[in-house]
Amino acid sequence: MADRTVKLEIRDMTKHYDNGDGVEHINLKIYEGEIVTMLGPSGCGKSTILRTLGGFLDVSDGDILIDGKSIIDLPPEKRPTAMVFQSYNLWTHMTIYENLAFGLKLRKVPKATIDEEVKKHLALVSMSGCEKKYPTQLSGGQQQRIAIARSLMLKPSVLLLDEPFSALDAKIRQQMREELKKIQSELGITVVFVTHDQEEAMALSHRIVVMNKGVFEQVGAPAEIYDEPASKYVASFIGEMNFVNKDGKTIAVRPEDVSITQDIGDINGTVRTIMILGHYVEVNVQCGDTVVKCFVDREQSDKLTVGQAVHLKFAKYHVF
Ligand SMILES: Nc1ncnc2c1ncn2[C@@H]1O[C@H](COP(=O)(O)OP(=O)(O)OP(=O)(O)O)[C@@H](O)[C@H]1O
Ligand SMILES: [Mg+2]
């Protein structure tokens, strides 16, 4: 990672709103061609950070650099960034062609070049041939694709996406996520993505920033965050996790890391429910006051009955 080019750097950035809310002492380097996702619950400050990057909010303190140059004094249109919001991105009174062409027309790009660019970007987002349509004639997912195409038309150095798929249903979201990943790797563009959906973050990102109340809890690759959560908060936010109190400590163990045995184990309990969920089985085991969720295979679950006394063994766990 050390020899990679830093595209965007946030240096000790603080943004306070008048009421005292906001984000504090944010430090982050994002490398060229990386997709970095800000992940966290509602109100933790994801959009605040993204808006300071795009120039829609002034910072209270600190600096933001792109290609080594400070951008905090530049208005949004002068920054080498482009931003896509959650919804309402397109101008409804304009055709798709006009929506896409708008930015280049302002830059006095010749019409022939604009036509070519519009065609190229529509193909990139799999929307060829819809130049004459109006936004309302497209589905939500199609509109967001156009919004992404429009941002890319401006050839930004860094693309900023604030929950661009959150208004879409689960299936379309998944498809959009794969398409975005493909477009990103084709163009090699740097992307800062915001979501509160941990699965979306895991699927899409090179690195994830897990946020909690205006601060960074952990920054790392998806596998790193899943396998080595730095705090109880991260452990509970990413994936499924059991928390078991033992000898005054909290043990965090993922359902797939619990095995059910008849001989000695880490804790004892009684089988409460057995649910077959396709290729795996969810078994809930009552251990004192806690219910421990275990994912096991059919071979194992077929030997279990509700009410049976069992031992649980933890293959891998974290102590907090
Ligand atoms: N314009 C504003 N004025 C005052 N406080 C604000 C303003 N915008 C956001 N906040 C506050 O700042 C904090 C962070 O808000 P932000 O919009 O960045 O959260 P978020 O992580 O994007 O949440 P969500 O997932 O709901 O979009 C919240 O406590 C919010 O209430
Ligand atoms: Mg937000």
C-alpha cells in the first residue's frame, strides 16, 4: 500500500454544525483507484464528511487535499469531484440527453464531442438509446444509473456517492452494486461511497471506514473488519455476532464459528430452536440468560432435537 498514490487526503478535519453536532479530527488517506466506504448508523456523520469533500459544506478545521493540493477554498463546481445523492438527482424537465450534456455545454465543449460522450456514458451504465426519454419515464434504478453517468461525464478525479442505491429494492441494489464495481474497475476511478448497509459495504469496497457518532472506529479491508473487529461496536455492526459473558469478560463469536458437541465445550446449553435455512441450519441454544446462534450443516442438525442438552465449542472468538 505504501507505494500507491494518495488521491485524497483528509487531514485532521473537524466539521461542527451550529448545534455542536458533526464530525471531529477525521484523518484518512484514500489511494488512487480505491473504493472506500463510510459505513455507520443514521446520524453518525457519513454525509457530513462526503459533503465537505464535495464542497457543499465548509470545514470548521483541518484540510482536504486531492492530488496533494488543498481544495477547501474551492466551490463544488471547481473541485475535481462529482457527487451523486440518494435521490432526486436528475432534472425532470430535461431529457436524459440534456441531463447528461448539461455540464459539458457549460464548459463549451463542441456538440459532436458531447454527443459522443453521452453515447459512451450511456453504454457504460447499460442505458444505451434512452437519450430522448425523460427521467420520470425511467425506473429508480435506471435514474440512478443516469445520475452516475452524468457525474462521470465530468471526468472527476474522485466520485462521491451518498447512499445512491438506498431507495431501490434489494435485487436492483445488488445489481447496481455489481455494475458500479465493474465501471469503477474499468475507469480506475477513485470512489468514496456512503452507506448504512453493511452487506453493501462488504461487497463493494476495497476498504471500509466504520463510523460511530462522528468518529472512526476502524478502517480496514472488508475481511479484516469481519475477522478482526477492533471493538465491540464494530463486532456488533458487521455481520452476525453472539456476545457471551464468561468469567467477567465479553466473548464475541460468529454463528459460523460455533460448533455443537456432545463432549466438552466452552459453554453448555439447551437447544431451543432448529431452523433449516437452505444450505445451512440455524440452531439457537439457550445458555443461561443468553441465546447463542449457531450455523451448522444438515448432517449436524439432523442429530439434534429441541430440548437437548449440548456443549458449544468456539473455533474462533474475540474477547472485549
Ligand atoms: N445542517 C445541519 N445542521 C445541524 N446538524 C446537522 C445538519 N446536518 C446534519 N446534522 C447532524 O449531524 C450529525 C451527522 O449527520 P449526517 O447527515 O452526516 O449523518 P449520516 O451518517 O449521513 O446519517 P444518515 O445515514 O441518516 O444519512 C447528525 O447528528 C445530524 O443531526
Ligand atoms: Mg446521510
